[in-house]
Amino acid sequence: MPYNTVNRRVRALEGHGYIEKSGERKTKTGFRAALYILTARVYLAIALDKIDLENFIEKAHDSSIYTALAALLLAD
């Protein structure tokens, strides 16, 4: 995969808040390379992808439903 493609995708992920810079390291050729970590947004996206929302609505305790509802309403 060409460098410019990877660089463009990394910038897009960073712009959308899925990754953030966590530091730098020196490469073998002497350049500085950024190190990235995943943000909470990524872990939420993974969890939401795996959750069966209908099952959650049917089986979750009221307190969990209120917490989820509050988080969704406050995100706007």
C-alpha cells in the first residue's frame, strides 16, 4: 500500500477522533515517526457493532437503559 494512502487514512482517522498521537519514535533511517493510540470512540464503535440493540432493550435493567439514553441524548 502506498505511503500517501496510509498517510491519508491515518489523517482521516485522527480527524474523526478514532486515533490520537501518543508520542514519537526514531526510525532506523533517522526520521521521527508518530505513534498513535486508539481513543474511546473506537472502543465504543466496536462495542456498538457487536451489541444486539433489540436484545439490550428487552433484557437490560432500567438503570442501564436510562444511562444509555442519557448518553445518547447528551451527545448531541
